[in-house]
Amino acid sequence: MYECFGNFDYENKQYDSAIDSYKKALNILQTNDDPESSISIVKFNYKIGCCYNMQQNMVLFIEHFKIA
């Protein structure tokens, strides 16, 4: 659900809102012990990094891409 909200906000250039949605999804995944969660954690860090890139926040962009 949060991924859908984040994707919608990203497409509408509402990057702060997209970051919030992606971080909520990420927080849920980080409490999950399922091995497949690690793939989604990478995906959400990538998406958060993309948002920071669009905001030209290179420090946070790089931070999230290193995780991804």
C-alpha cells in the first residue's frame, strides 16, 4: 500500500510525501525476518534515493544508493 502511495507521489513530483511513504514501507520490512524482505529493502532504498536525487540532495541520494 505504501509503495503505491509513494509511486503516485513520485510521479506527481511530491518527493517529500513519496519519501515518507517509502520510509513507512521500509520500516515495516525491516521488522520482518523473511529473507525476501531484503530484496524489497534494497528496492525502497533505491526509490528513496531517486527522490533525493530529484530534490538534488546528493548526500542523502548517495547514502540510500550505497544501501541499495
